[in-house]
Amino acid sequence: MKEPAVTVIVLNWNGRELLLQCLESLNRLDYSNYSILVVDNGSSDGSAAAVREAYSHVQLLTLPENLGYARGNNAGLSEVLRGNPDWIMFLNNDTEVDPQLLTNLITGADRYPDGGIFGPKIYYGDVENLLWYAGGRVSLPLGRIDHRGIREPDQGQYDIPGPTDFVSGCCLLAKADLMRQLGGFDTVYPMYVEDVDLCYRAGRLGALCYYLPEGKLWHHLSSSMGGELSLRKVRLKWRSSMRFFRRFAQPYHWGSILLYQLLYFGILGPARYIRRKWL
């Protein structure tokens, strides 16, 4: 039986070297029925020319300016949906994938007919065996969004697949028909939380999200944003998170949301930032 058709959308902005590493790892996939679309978000570092030279089989969509995560991926989605893929995988350019990633994700997805969005286990790219994502958690009463297992050594503690609140947009596999229904990512978010919003909207359509640990990849963190701990990244994530909770939280949640935010940014956040940055 022919494998389902998968199109991988790789969004890039001024990440030439990381992009080429990502494409090289995609070339090693053991899955036979897939194609790649690189969406270049107005890069000025020669990314598009490098892709044309080194990977002539890769489709390339060049945008005139940096449209951000949501609008950039939506431009790629519109291009892809002109064809007839069964699945679409959104992938960060600063990742390297395991050769069995697609095989394991597609095989795993077959076990969950109520699923519409699936995500793999994701490791830090520069620290051996250190988890970055092993499922996503959202607490509406607290106004909290986080990754399960983040910064834990992988000792098999998250090797059981199952439902998850959201799949990280770093690597998000979705049914093409579901993406047609959803209309892509919501562009109201300046950056970050677009993936969480997408997953919540999918849930309202009856399409659940699943974490599949048999799929694996490695993520070189937030290279375009100055690294994982950049203050700009923290500020943008907070703004987008508050937009998400204004949309989905109930009015009675806001007392506990505000209390948690004051506690986190007044005490917990600075302590965690200092500990991770200097220890």
C-alpha cells in the first residue's frame, strides 16, 4: 500500500546554515512519499540561493518580507493545498530530524482515528539526551502554558504516547483536511502561541492532539530570537499568551490568572532565569 502523501513546510528567516542542516536531515528520511516546501520569509543572508543550489528538488516559496510565523506558514499552506497532500508537517528551520521521524509519526497516527494533530519527542540540539518537549500542558485557571519534561534528561519517563493539550509548532503534523477547515494559523499573535491556538481550535472541531514519542528530532533553540532565554522572546511569549487566555479562559479564571502572573514574574520567573543562565 502506498504511504500517505506528506508535505513538509519549513519556514526560514535568515537561518541559512541551520536551514541547510535541516534539509540535509530531511533528505535522510526513510519515508518515501514526501515533498518539501521551504518558505523563505524575506531573508537577506542568501538562504534562497543556497537552497536552489544545494537542493534543487526542494520547492521554494520566497516572500518579499518577513511575515512572521503565522503568516509565513499560512503562505506555505496556501501553496501546498493547491495540491492534494494527505498530511502537512510544519517544521522549524533550526531542527534536525531522525531518519524515521515521518514513518513513526504516520504509523503512530493510525492508532488514533480521533486525532488531527500529532507531535514527536523533541530534544535540545546542543545538549545530549535533554528533553525540550514531551507533550504540552495548558492551564486556563493559571494562565500557564508549558512543555512537559522540559530540561529533563530522557530516561524513558515520557515514552507513553497519548493525548496532549497542544503540539509544538517546532514540528507539527496535521491532517490536510483539518488545516483546510482551520484556515491555518491565527495571525492575531505577534509571535508564539500560534500552535497552542491552532490545537485548541482543532479540539473544538473534534480533532484531538497526540504526543507520539517514537518520533524524534533535535531543536537548536530560537536562533532568530537571540536564544532560549532572550528577554525579547520572554516578552513576546507573554503578550501572545495573554491574547490566548483572553480568547479561551472564562471570566472566573482571571483572578487566579493575574495572581499567578504576578507570582511568576515577580518571584518564580526571575529565579528560574538566573539559575538557568548562570548555573
